[in-house]
Amino acid sequence: MPSSVVSAREADVLALLGEHLGNAEIAARLFISVRTVESHVSSLSRKLEVPDRRALSRRAAASSRGPAPDAAGRLPAPLTTFVGRGREREELETALRTHQQVTAVGPGGVGKTRLALAVAADVTDDFVDGAWFVDLAPLTDPGRVDAAVAAAVHVGEQSGRGPAEVLTAALAGREALLVLGQLRAREGGRRAFP
């Protein structure tokens, strides 16, 4: 008899289905293959006993939940070891401890996201609700940034409320670190740090 327990990865796929993202967008967001997304969608349909993808999307959109209380956060694992840039790491860590919003600026490809993620991994334990990464690379519409953040922290849509309002309410009173950046694609479709 097949299991009816939804895995953490399937829950991620389900949340993104609630945003009405296509398989390729979900694959890019979760750093998995399109074929793996298809497999998760099929498995979710069986486990949740829904007839099709549209029903899965409706079910996901109808359920709104905040970050799991036991989640330490979600940061992508680097493909290689982060070496050097000690001074920049210290400066960014200090800035995170003294300011509510910190922005790393510089030309594309110099490693801003990689640096931010390395520092986020170092300071995750300082944030009760963990650290969360939002990959902005798949977005083509700047108006979808709040929806991307909501998906990363598992906040679903709510009828009559905009994504920004729902997100603000879900994160109010939480101590979480949100890292917004762009991971670039490598050959073969895998995602890598810049």
C-alpha cells in the first residue's frame, strides 16, 4: 500500500503549484529536474487523492500556512567550499546584527549572493525562525517578488488579501533572515552560486 505521507520536497512542490507555476519554474526554484517535478506532482495527486494538477493547485492555494515552527530555515547548499573574503564576511555579519535590512551591491557575477548565503549560514542560529533564501533569477515580472518570498516561506494566498499583506501578517513578530538573490544556471540545467 503506498504511503499517504507528503514529504518535505513534495510539500515544496505543492506550495509552488499553489502559485500556479509551471514545472520548469518549479524545477528552477527548487534546484531539481523537470522530470523530478513531474514525479512529485504525480505522487501528490495519488497521495492527496485529487484528479489532476489543477485540483492540486487549488488545494495548495486554499491552504495558507506560515513557516513550519520546527524549521531552522532553508538555504541552498553550496556546490563548493566558500574560501576567502573574510573581511567582507565580517562586515556583512556585523551589518546583519545591527540593521533590519542590509543590501549587498556590486556588478553582476562578483559573488554577492554567494557571500550573502555564506554569512546567512553562519548566523542562522541567531534567528529563532531560521534563514530563508528567495531566488529571484526565475522571475520575469518584478511584481512577483512578494509571491516568490511567500512561496519560499510557505505562505499561501488568501482570498481578499494581496500577497504583500498576507506575507507581512505571516512574518509579523518572527525573527527570520530573508536572503533575496539570484542563483545563475550552469550548463546541464543545475543551479550554481555566482
